[in-house]
Amino acid sequence: MKTKTAFVVLLSILLGYAPLSAQNNASNEDIKAKVNVAVEALDEAFKLEKSKKQNIEEIFSEFYQDQQKLKNNIQRPASGLAQGLSSQDFQSVRKRNEALISERDNRLKKELTEDQYKKWKGDIEPSLHKRKSK
């Protein structure tokens, strides 16, 4: 009887973990794809040096990972033990996302010239949003 119970518990743990693992892999692939699109757009426009390209890749990786964490916290089911943002209102989540964008932009300002940054904000960044919606 103990082995049957242990087997059922082990099986339920494994079956419960598999979808979470697949979801994490999918979100990691999404993040990598977003980073590649953003970095390639900047590299295409400005012909970045290798070190700048690596720094910018790091900026976007952290940015998209933080956005994914924010998104994951919103989507958690609300319960008494939930630690995420599920009980917070839309405005507080929006403010957190705006803070992430602001932090990313401040870091980009250090890597790009003033003209490059203006082109990023005026042309490149809006074009990334258009690609996303297609």
C-alpha cells in the first residue's frame, strides 16, 4: 500500500511539473526571440561594436525577463497564499511596467549616442511594437 501511495504521489508531482517546465522553456524562447529582434534592429541601424552589442543584448534580456516575471505574477490565481500582483489593480501593474521601460531606456542612453537614442525611441522601438501585433 505504501508503494502505491508513493507512486501516485510521485506521478502527480511529475505530471504537475511537466507543464510548468514546458511553459518556462516557451517563455525563455520568447524572450530570446524578442531580444534578438531588438538587438538586430539596433545593430542594423547603427552597426554596433561587439562590446556595445553585448551590453545592449544584456539590457534587453534583463528587461524582457523582468517583464515576464511581472506577467507571470499577474496571471497567478488569487488565493490567500498568493504572493504575486494578482490582487493589485491595473494601474499599479502599469506603473511597474513603466518603471521597467524607464530603467531599460536609462541604460540604453548610456550605450547609445543622443542621436542613436532618438532614432531608437522615434523609429526602431515603434517598429518593434508593429511587428509584435502582426
